[in-house]
Amino acid sequence: MASRNQNRPPRSPSTRKELGDENPLDKRRRLGAMGRGAGATGTGRTRQPFSAVNNRQEVTSAVAAPEECSNHEFTKEEVEAILNEKPKAKKFDLKAKYEHAADHNKRLKLCVKWFQQCDENHALEEEKLKNSLESALKRCMDTELEKKNKEEELNSIISELRDNNTSLQEKLSKEVSEKLDAIERHTSENEARVAAEKSVASLTEELERAQQDLAAANERAVSLDNTHKRLQEYILSLQQYNSKLINDLETVRESLKRVEKEKLTIVENLSTLRGHCSSLQEQLTSSRVSQDDAVKQKETLVNEVKCLRGELQQVRDDRDRQMSQVQALSAEIEKHKESTGNSLAELDNLTTKSKSLEDTCSSQREQIRILELQLAAANEELKMTDLSASETRMEYLEKKRMAQELQDRLADMERKLIDGENLRKKLHNTILELKGNIRVFCRVRPLLPDDGAAAEGAIISYPTSTESLGRGIDLKQSGQKYPFTFDKVFNHEASQQDVFVEISQLVQSALDGYKVCIFAYGQTGSGKTYTMMGRPEVPEQKGLIPRSLEQIFQSSQSLKAQGWKYKMQASMLEIYNETIRDLLSNNRSVGSDPTRSENAVSGKQYTIKHDANGNTYVSDLTIVDVSSITEISSLLRQAAQSRSVGRTQMNEQSSRSHMVFTLRILGTNESTEQQVQGVLNLIDLAGSERLSRSGATGDRLKETQAINKSLSCLSDVIFALAKKDDHVPFRNSKLTYLLQPCLGGDSKTLMFVNVSPDPTSIGESLCSLRFAARVNACEIGVPRRQMTLQPADSRLSCG
């Protein structure tokens, strides 16, 4: 590739004349000062620092005054128009192009500042929504506590009712036992009275009528006994009815228990709550219907009692009439007074006992009335409980609706935040492409069982601020904290798919005619090969290389509808001990000695060459035409088996060489007569390691020395690019000479720095992060699309 001085525009004759007596360095400095002075006088604005894009302070041209741009809002169409805006100046009008680029950068900075303000507003609004959601949840918890307190009160009332019911049942059983004793005594007394009547009949024939009347009275007494028996049966029916009411009360209590259980499951399932509620309502209506039937039966029984009372009163009247007749006959039976006196006394006793029985019946009716009142009160309390439960249910539904609205608003704000983040990434990538910086992603692997006992958080942490979220990483060593900021940081929980999503658009650029280079850097055992290759046999653990190739083939198939046809060629090589080895060569046997030179066996000379257009190719390298992902997968398996790996004390399977996969893409559109040439370079570098830790000896020692030397040359190239030296030592190593188009040309380049969380590797991790920060600060030039309108040569070059 041409040197950096060849990419500078030629100086005009007037400029050469004015600066003819000065050395080249002073010329460049004075020209830069003149350009900055001209920019300041032309715009009338002062310089301001702009560090919100990549979190590094860089001096750029000033934007409009705050009072002019603070109230301006950008729409999606304006942002896309700014991003897609192309210079309208003439081809060699450098001044117009410079002014247009400066104005375009100003608008981009305004847009970025506006997006930062939007991000801050979104963060504040999200915090408010979270606070409101927490307050709503707290109110819901308070409501549930109140509901539980009400349920406890209702349970206490129900327990009191149960106690009252048991006491009433005990009293009723006592009264029933006393009534049975009175009936037994009454029957015995009736028998004694019959005997007395028989003795009175044998004493006198004159008293036959009286005896007949007395017999009629006895019959009426028997009817009264029957009436008493019916009353007893009625009392038994009342007891049964009471037991039925008790059973209904038990069923109501059981339904209340079911209601309580359903209240506990309201939060879990609303549909089941409605079903249980409907079943409870049906049970309640059935219990109410049964209660109404019981009330009707009670009314009929009360009417029967009234009838019985009337009959009892009639019996009493007849008794009084008979008593008057007996008194009239008492004069006739004075001579039999002594014998009949006992019978009369017994009859009086019977009348007093019947009166006492009537009093007992009246007291029992009063108790039944009290029980009915208590049952009505219990039903009323049950109705109030149902009303409070329905009110609590309505309040719960209202709170749930409010919580759902808050969750919907939160999801909407998160979606807007994601859209803004995607647009920010697009603007950030556009600015990086305009600046020509190398993008750097950092990935931290998880802790392994063989690592130190300390947790990852002991040495590695991730800042949570809005500016550094997802882009910052902090490393702690000996109590000192070292912060770093990159374009993206993946923690140990990030999956292969999460990593690939961030680079998918960069891979897509290869189909659009750009040179794309992605390489992984880090110490041995930090996860570079897993990031690049992964485990292709497991879909979830596929690395960036198989995923990128799958996307390339899928996108090329979808672009066929637009008239594009693609031809692709793949090659894979490794740099082992500063020697290029072809991983797709048929002469290479699996499991051969990696220290043996393949060039000596095959007679091929793999030489790296750069042409005048900045393209790079390797002579005698095997290039395979590919047309499907199946063919690519087969080539990847072949290369993985041929690659040099070895065991060290730091890694069981350590890569002992730098692997470079190259996919050359030639796209042709016959309808528009356009032709694009893209190159996708995916590189897995060997890991740096310390001899004191790896314990390498013999061939492993030579491999370690060669790896560290090539990585040291890569570091020298990065330092030279960062300092913008005139001479960049690309030729010091075959690795850097092969990467020259990626590091010093018009390629889109991304570096993965892999970090180990092992506390024993903190020194190597710190060196890797510092090297990545220097790489991220390098400017390599603006990417250039390789597209022509005429059919190009069929030979493809590697980028």
C-alpha cells in the first residue's frame, strides 16, 4: 500500500512558493495554523470541546450558540437527511468540500447533543415512571393488608356466632330433657287419675253421668296429651329445622372459607376468581332461597301454633265448664268427699302441671324467636361481607388497570429509548467513519473453575452512568482503579448472539463493496478463539466467523430480487513462527508436525504483495470458490483441524499461530451495470503470554517468542499511527504487513479485546486494555467503497 504522504492532496504552486524556505514539518504546522485561523474568521465562532460521542476530549470546531440550538428538535427524516447528505461541490474544489464537511460536522454535533438531552429526559421520565409504579404497588400492598384485617374481623365475628350457637344448643337440649321428664310424670299421673275415676264409678251409680262427663273430660285430657305430643313433635321439627339452619350456617362458613381461598388466589389468576365468584353467588342465592323456604315454613308453623293455642283455650273453657259441673255435683257427693278428695287434688296438680308445660312451651318459642333474630343478623353480616369483598375486588381491578397502564407506558418509553440508542449508534458509527477511527469492542469471559477463588467483581466492574453504560469498564489493581471506555463492552453474561448483533451491520458492509476487517486481541486463555470461531456444532455457541458467513449468504440471496449476483472466494492462512501456512492446502496432512516447514514440502512461496490500488494478495495461496454455507462450514472444519495448537500451563488448547480468514466478494448488477468488490477479513490472533507463567520450553518457547514479537510489532505500528509518524513500520512483521490495508488504509476495522477476569492475570488484562485504548484513538482514514460502472477484471484481490 502507498504511504500516508501519498494520500495527502498536492500543494498548489502558490503554497510551495510561500513555504519554499521552510522545512516540511514547519510547513505542515503553519498550514494547519492557517487552516484553523481561516476557519475561525470564516465562522466567527470559538472552539469548544466535544467529548460526548466517544467519551474522550477532542478539540473540534465550535457549534452554534446554546441559545440558538437548545430549543431545536430533530426529526427522524432530518437525521437521515444529515446522514445521507452528500457533498455537492465539484470534484477538485477542496475548499468547498472542507466547508461542507465542517458544516456537516456541526449539524451532526448539534444532533448528537440533542440526542443526549433526549436520553437524559428519557432517563428522568423512566425514573419517574418507576417511582409511580413503586407507589402504586405499595398502595396495592396496603389495600391487601386492609382486606386481610377485615377478613380477620369477620372470622372473629363468625367464631363468636359459633359459640353462641353451641350455648343455645346446650340450653335447648336441657329444656328438651326437662320436657320429656314432665311428660313421663304426666302419663303416670294420668294412669293414677283413671284408677281414681274407676273407684269413683264403683262407689256410686248416681255419679254415672258425672263419671261419663268425667270420662269425656278424660278424653279431652287425652286429646290434650295428643296435643302435647304434637307440640313435642313440632318442637322436634323445630330442632331439625334448627339443625338444618346450623348445617346451612356451616355451608355458608365453608363457602366463606372458599371465598377466603379465592381472595388469596385473586392476584395469581383473575379468570379463576371470576369462576369461583360466580359459584359462590350461585351458592349464596341457593342458600337465600332455602332461607326463604325456611321462613315460609316457620310462618306456617306459627299459624299451626296459633291454631293449637286456640284449641288449647277451648279445652280450657271446657275444663272450666266441667269444673263448674263438678262443683254442682260436689253437693251430691259430699258423703264420698273423702274418697274423691284425693282425685280432685290430683286433678288440680295436673292442671298446674299443664300450666307449667304451657309456660315452658312459651319460653321455648321465645328462644326460637331469638335464634331466628340471630340467624337474620348473621345473614345480614354475610351480605355486608359480600359487599365489602366486591368493593375490594373492584379496588383491586382498578389498581391492576393502573399498574398495567404504567407498565405499558414504561414499555413504550423503553422502546423509544431503544430507538434512540440505535440512532445514536448509527450517528456514532457515521462520525467514526468520518474520523477514520478503529472501532474497539471489549469482551470479558466468565470465570472458569481453574481460575482464582476471587469473584469477578473484585477486579472488574462496569460503570452504571448514562454516558458509560454499556461502554465503560473499570479495572482494579492494588486498590487503584483504572477506567476505560470503548465503543462497546460485553460483560461475562453476554452471549454469542448478543456480540454478533453489534457487528452485523459492519459485516453487511462487505456486500456493499467495502473492505471490512475484524480481529481479536488478548492474552492467551481470554476467549479469542471462542469469540471468533466458537463451537460451530452447537447453534447457540457459534462464533463471529460462522455467523458472519451465514449472514453474508442470506443477504446475497435476498439481494437477488434486486438484480444482484455475487461471486465469492474464500482463503484461510496462519502465520506460524513468522511463516505463512496455507490451511486449505491439499498437501497438508491432519496432525502433522507444526514445526516442519510446509513451504519446503510443497515448494510454494507464500509472499505478501500490495498493488497500487491498495489491494493485498498472497501468492500461491489456495483460493476456493464458495456458493453455500455448507461449503464454508466444510472449509472451516478443515482449517480448524490444520491449525497449530498446543498445551501450556495457562491454556489446555492454546492457539500457537495467527489465523486469517478472507472472503472476497464480487457483486454485479446487470440492470444498473454496477459492480462492487468487497473483502471480509476475520482474524484470530494468537494470545500474548509471559514465559514465567506459560512454562513454555523447546518448540513452545520458540512459538511464544514469535507470537510476542509479532504482537510487539503490532503495538509499534499502533503507536506510530497514534503519533501520526511519517514512517509506520508495517514491514517489521508478516502479521503487520498483512494487516497494512486494515490499519493504514480505507478499510472498516474493528478490534475485539478479550479480557480474563482471573485475578492472577490482572497485569496482562491491564496491558490489553491500555493497548486497546491506543488502538481506539488511531485514525486510519475514511472507508472507501469499491464500486465501478464497467465490468471489472475477473481476478479478485484480497483486502
